[in-house]
Amino acid sequence: MINLFDQTLDQFQIKLTRNAPEILQVNVGKMCNLTCVHCHVNAGPGRKEIMTREVVDKILGWLEKADTIHTVDLTGGAPEMNPEFKHFVKSARAMGKRVIDRCNLTILLVEGYEDYAQFLADQQVEIVASLPCYSAENVEEQRGEGVFDDSIAGLQILNKLGYGIDPALQLHLVYNPNGAFLPGDQAELEADYKVELDKAFGIKFNQLFAITNIPIARYASYLKRNKQLDEYMQLLVDNFNPSSIDGLMCRNTINVGWKGEVYDCDFNQQLKLQLEDEGKESDVADHKLFAWDVNVDTFINLPIKTAKHCFGCTAGAGSSCGGTLVA
């Protein structure tokens, strides 16, 4: 099958290679209290996939020896819904790792999770929180009825603990377009968010990350239902930006699924594009790569798996879990 993304790289004479891995991004499970339209994980309350204590401890044992990894990025689903979340966080922080929690904010109000905001503050966990807009209508179009008010309440809880105010408690928000278009200018969006959220709710935060919606899983189904999938895919292809390549997250990140399997990114994870052991046959299941088997020194030599969805990270100003890639 022709890989259009690889063809485009060849056209621009670009070779996509890895740097030494610095970030361990772990999807600890697909269980979530929300079912957002743009979700590339198909997460929701009924999902049963969840990382076990055994897998968590095997990853932590490997992490202790992975000196180049300075950041542990926990995602889901709602990562807090994994029963081993606190154990994972405390263990990684005890190693001196920076820990990021990709929080949907509303989980902080759910019965049984009311103490999690304080826990995150005590552990000085960096929070990256989804808030697709500063208006209720746009947020609830993506994330469901009542989610905006709960998100604002979650942000106010975090602000009271010092998040977004104390330099040690970083709070970042994520913007996703609520339609089949690319994000606007990240700096302009951040300025608007800061003015509107402060004026309406007194909310403070550090940075805004503008992230392009990737046309896979639930978001692809949404586009298909609205007869926009082909048009959106073409938009991404037409806006390919070669300057985005240097900052792609697949170049310095090891992404890990709930069973411990290794991928280039969370999008490849959902498409089951698992990496293989170095020097082994790629079509043998036993040769698939798991986190505790990764050799950090040789991981850099593994080829990055690409497909058409990669145009989502390279369109326009580019897109990563830390926002746009090109100023």
C-alpha cells in the first residue's frame, strides 16, 4: 500500500528520525467519565481496558534505569480513574521525574475523586487540561451537556490550590477545533482565553496548547457521519508544513499502551501500530516491543511508523501534545 505521508517526506527530501527519548507517555487505560466527540481513544465509562499494578511496576522498574527520560506524561481516558494512578505518580516523582496529568477537569468533581486535586498539588504534578473553548456552547458541543460548568468548577478548585499562580504548580489548557478546520494562531487563542476566563470566572492558567484533531477513531466516525472526512483529510494534506518535522513528538517520545506495549505516539497506539524488537521479524506477535524491553541506547535506531493520519501533526503550524510546533 502506498504511504502518502512517506511520499510527501521524500518529496521534501526529509528523513524522519528519532532523537534520544526524553518523554515517556503512558496511556493507563481507556476508562473515562466523558465521551467526547473529538476523542481519538474512543474513551468512555464503559471501557474496560485498564493498566494493572503488575504492568505499572514493570514500567517503573524500567524507568528507574532510563536516565534520558525526564518526563512521564500520563493520559487516558481519564488517567485518574486507573486505581494505580496515585502509585504511578508518587513513584515517578520519587525518582525526580517531571509528571504530567492530562486531566479532563470534570473528574475532580466526581464522587471518589474529590481528593485528587490536592494530591496533584502535593506531588507538584503538571496539569494539562482539556477546555476546547471559553464558551459553554462550543465546549458542550464537543464534550457533552454540563461539562463546561464542571470544567470551570474544576479550574477554580485548582486555582485555589495555587495552580496557574504558583510557578511550581503549572496548569495548561488545551484547545481543539470544534469543526473540520485547523486551529487558529496559538498565541492569539491563549490571549483570548486568558482575558475571557479571567473576566468571567477569575481563572488563571499558564499556557494554552492548540492541538489539531486527528482523523481516527471517534473523530473519524464523526467526520464520516457529517460527510467531511475526505475534505478534512485533504485539508491536512494540502497544509503539510515541512518546518513542523523537527518538533514532532514521535522523535523524542516513547508511547506506552495499557498492556505495556510500545508505540511512536498515542495516535499510532489507537491504530495498533506497535513497534517491534530491534532486529526481529515484524510480523511475529512475540517480537512486539514492550516498555520494559526497550533499550534506550538502541531505541533511537528504530524506524518511526507513519501513515496518512500523520498529516494531522504536520499541517499548518504543526501539532503535538504540547501545542503547535512552528511559531
